[in-house]
Amino acid sequence: MRVIILGSAAGGGVPQWNCGCPNCRAARERGVGSLQSSVAVSADGARWILLNASPDLRAQLAAHPVLWPPRQDSRGTPIGAVVLTDGEIDHTLGLLLLREATSRLVVYAAAGVTALLGAEWPVYRILSAYAGVDVRTLPDGRAVQMADAAGEALGIACTAVPVARRPPRYARAAAAGAFDVGLRLRDERTGATLAYIPTAGAIDTAVRSVASGADLLLFDGTFWSDGELRDAGVEAPTAREMGHLPIGDPGGSVEVLPNVGSKRIVLVHINNTNPILREGSAERLRVEAAGIEVGEDGMEFEL
């Protein structure tokens, strides 16, 4: 299985358009930043599955030649399907950028997310006016063989497990359902396994079931501390109130992740205020000392 981190940042990216924190200032001065959270995976290197569709998707696709249209086609794409971990705008807005597709766009998502994108945030209705969308609901805890719009298998089986989070802010009144999932993706030929959990409020039984034994775990690295945004002068909920387990707080992910049973752990979905973005910072050194890597745009893995 081949894995590419298309974007390693949380919503807003780095630099965030309206943020003057040290990380954003440094990114502007260097002319180098991070795009918003998304990953691409492939079992054969030719046909790809997107994990979440960020607002930066156009730039992400342009940055990786393996995701370009096949040379022999005037229009086409190696993208066979999109899998969503939640219904957040930062993970779904990119779907609208795929509206020029020449065939129906295949989108896999949990039941709660499928309902949201058909009503509260009517992405599916918008796409139906263009090439259309093939909506496929992921069952809780059962492996599904990924396939493209023509029904051709993509060589990867995906198991979605609900994790502890609430529905997006735009849908606070939504009925109970599976809104946020961790993904366990298995190469059906080699058995290689990727665990993808970009948002998690706890490292509980559900998260461990996704991560245990995985060759690679891409995990929620949003905030270092619970009050990080407030410490930066932003009137905002805490990390835990937003459903993110802080990395560095007591009982945080830097303490617990080394014990979940994954062979390699990389943090993704990193907020622009997070001090682990600064090489040499005490926070980053602590993460690295625990055997955990800080994700960056363009990182590739062969599992």
C-alpha cells in the first residue's frame, strides 16, 4: 500500500489567513506552510482513494504527478473513490472541487455524515447537478471492499469505527448517529494496514481497535494543550471541548500512543498554533523522544 499525506494541517492550514501567531508568521516569511488535512492511498500505485477532501484539494492534486489525469485521456483521473472520516467543512469542501468529474463521484461515509451531506450541508445535492455522486454508507465496524464508480475493486478494504466526537458545529441539532470515524484500511493483496484517525477525543477502546497492529497510524495531532487557543488570545472552546485529545497534557497522546500497538505513528491534522510545528521546540523534542513523528505535507510511505 502506498500512502501520501496531501495535507498535514488542521482547518485553516498554516498560515491561517487571519492568524498572526508565531507559526503563521514564520510560514509567511519562509513562504512555506502546510495544507489542510487529507491523505491519498493506493494498492497498486495507479488507482487512488482520497481520505477526506480538503478545501486545498486542487493544489494537493496538482502537487503529486501520480494524481494527475492519465496522459492518454483528455479528461480523467486516477481517483477511484473518496472516504470521509467526518462531515466537517474542512474535510468535505473539496468534494465540490471535483464537480467536473466525467463519471459519478464515489463517496464513502458513515451514516450520520451521509445524512448531513444530503441535508444540513447539501454537498450531495450540489454535486448531483454536475457529474453526480454515488453515495455509499460505511457500516460500523465491518470491512467493506472499496470499489470505483464502475464497481471495479480498488484492492483496499476499509473498516470504519465510530470514535468519540459530536456532530459538526453547523449541525448541532442533528439526530444521534455516527458522525466521526476512524478508518482501518487493509491492502487485500499484501495485508498491509493503515490506521487513519485525524480527530479523536480519547484513546479509548474504539481508537485502539483501529490502531492496534497497524503498520502505520496517522493520528490526531491538532493541539498540544487543552487551552492552546485561549493561550493564543483566541476566544474559543478548549481542545477537549472540540473533541481533540491534547498531545502534551497529562494522559495525552504523547503518553498513550506508544502503547496502542501501531508499528509507526505520525501526527496529522496539526493546528497552526501547535508548538510541535517548530523544529527544536521542547514540545517537538518530547514527541520525537516518544518515537512519534510530526507529519508534513508530501510525506510518503510504502506499507
